[in-house]
Amino acid sequence: MAGNDLVDLKQAARDSNWQRKGYLQKICTAEEEQLILSAADPHTMLWLIWTMKEASYKVVNRLSGMRSYAPRSFVCSGLHMQGSSVRASVAFYEFSLFINAEVSTEMVHTVAVLREEELGQLQTHYLNYTPGYVSDFNQSHPGYILSKNGAGLPQVRQLPGPQILEASVSHHGRYAAIVFSAPLYAGSPQ
């Protein structure tokens, strides 16, 4: 099970005044706030921390049904950056989540999972975000159908069979990302 979140950095720069008084204290622990303020690029570090929390929330929400989002309760730690890739962890009460993120000049995209080995079993599909992104995905990825289950959560059905894969969808600004587990049987669509 995975959660993902992305931030279009240009859109965030236009829309967010994260430097206003009290904003960081509302969403970050003191350690996270210090990490942001001491970063070479505080804007990008803020959105990395934010996406780590949001992606983790999506996993916890799917498991527990918890609907309230308290960002300070999702504690980010162990950030290890290598080039554009980031590995980290997020703790939320009894949950420990593993994080893999990609950072570029255009966007930050983060995936959270409960078991580290799941990170290697995921497919990530990027799209330009439009209101019709679901149709765009379905047309450009033959063999998969993106939809919502009865609870309104995203899922991907793998054709021709009945296999249903839990999915995580995120979009912001110009971008959308769909993440789901790799198919379990050979000969699956790529």
C-alpha cells in the first residue's frame, strides 16, 4: 500500500506565503522547521517535508479510516539526499513509514509505504494535469483502468483479468502522479 503527494514548485511559489508568521509552526516540528530554514533552498525543503507528511497521511487514512489531518503529528526524520533522490522516514504514532522522493526544479514527488521493500514494487505514472486526467491515463496506459472504489478511493484494474490494485493519486498545478503496486503476474502491461 502506498500514498503519494506532489507539489508543482512554480504553482506553490505563486499560491503559498509559507513565510508568514506561524505557518511553519502549524505544520512542522521544531526539528523540521530548522531543517527548512537552514536548507540551501528553503522553499523546496518545505514542500519536500509537506509531501512526506501528505503521502504518509494517505497510507494511514487508507488503513485506519482516519479523516483528520494533523501535519505536526507526522514526524519526518532521517533525510538522506543523493542527487535528486531522497530517502527518509515518517513516524505517526504506531505507524512507521518509508519515504522515497524525487526533487527537481519543477516539482517534488514523494511516495510513502509501510514496508521498505514495497518501494521497489511500485509503478509511478506521471501526467500533465487536466480535469480529464483519469481519461488521459486510461487512454495512454492500455491494460489499466483507473477508477474509484465504493469508498471513493483510487484503484487500478489490470486488464484483461479482474486484478484490482490499490492506487494513490496526487495532482497539483501542472502535474499528476498515479502510483500503484506492480502487477503480480508476468505478461502484464507496462
